[in-house]
Amino acid sequence: MIDVHAHFAEEGYTFPEEWNKIQSANVARVILAGDNVKHTRMHRDFCKEHEGAFFTAGVHPSETDGFGKETLEELKALCEEKKCVAVGEIGLDYHYEDTDKEKQRKAFEEQLALAFEEGLPVQIHSRDACADTLAILKNCEQYSKHGILLHCYSYGKENLESFLRFGAYFSFGGVSCFKNAKKVWESVEICPFDKILSETDSPYLSPFRGEKNTPANIPVIVSRLAEIKGVEREMLAAQIEQNAERLFPKIK
């Protein structure tokens, strides 16, 4: 099984114990998502020492203060690392009232262009910004030819088709296990089998409320996704791995 979106940098995990726990859970591959340059570098270094670990290079929309030419040059160098499989997580987050939306949009567009230049797919973070995310994907459609992932998809079944027009993939995590997550369940139900992926967003959004999340929880999440889809877990797990290899060919 695979976790396509997790965070280890400065999150308080203890290694090698945590990695052994993940491997014992039959989670053979983990993609560590970059949220700033420092954490991307930390993930790069971790991946050099751990088989089955890969990383993405990017600046999260909430981390875009100071984003500029130097940041893009640093990201470009990281993108060219052997185990960098995508640009991300990038996008828009309008959750907080004091958000500098223009700064976020500019950084999003520039990182989409970087992904195109480097021949990499993108992992997108989008919260409370559905319309602007779709607008930027439309305006920058030429930059997303290598693939798009909507990580921790939360915009409901009514918007899933709009993202599918751009060939997007969708990853679902621990929220799918919550008792009140009807909106997520509906999205999982209609998500095409060849576009669905599994993630944890560790250390956040554990399927067990109040606990720190870990990629070792992927079997729990895949079991829940399979239950929603009405298929066997083994069948869905195999499909998810095929989807991940199609979107992130460097993990093969």
C-alpha cells in the first residue's frame, strides 16, 4: 500500500521506530509532501536513507511570505533530485481572514510553471478556494500536463467533475473514517477507480480522533475507502498503487 501525502519534517516522529512501524503495516511507499524549502530539504535527506520514501518539492500557500526568484531556484534544484516525484504541496488556502490571496495565487502559478518545466506532476492543497483554484488551473492548463492531485479532497461531489476535466486525481485520508463525513463519502463514491488515491496527511487528520496520525494507518483508510466503494480492500489497494505509479512514475 501507499501513502501519497504525509509530513515528517519537524513533526516529532522517532526513527527508525516509526519507519519500522510503517513497513510492518504493509505500507511499502510513502510520499513526503513539502510545505516549504527547509522541510523539503529535510524530506530529501530522509529519502536518501530510506527505501520506499519519496518526496515532493514545494511551498504551501500559507508559507508564501518571501516567495520569489530565489525560492524558485531552490525548488528547481530540489525537483531535479532522483527521489523528487512532484511539485507540492502548492495551491490556495483562504481559510483565514488576513490571507494575502494575490501572493498565494502568484506562488501557485509560478510553481505550476516550474512543474511543467521539470516534467513533474503537482500536489495541490486547496481550502476554501474552489473557484479560484479551478480558474488558475484553467488559465494555466498548459502547465499541468504531467498530472494533478487534489490532496485531501474536500469540495464535495458537486465540484469533483470540474476537477476531473483537468485530469485530476483525488486522495482521501482519515476524514473518510469520521462518522459525520458524508460529504467526503459522497466524493469517494463517485470518484473514478482510476483516479482515487490514499493518504494520511500525517501527523494530521488521524482516522482515530485525538491521536497523532501516521502512514501506518493507511490500511485503516484503504479499508474504509473500499467499504464506501463496495469493493474488497485488496482490489482497491492494488488499484490505488497502479494509479499512484501512473501519476508519479518516478516511484516505480
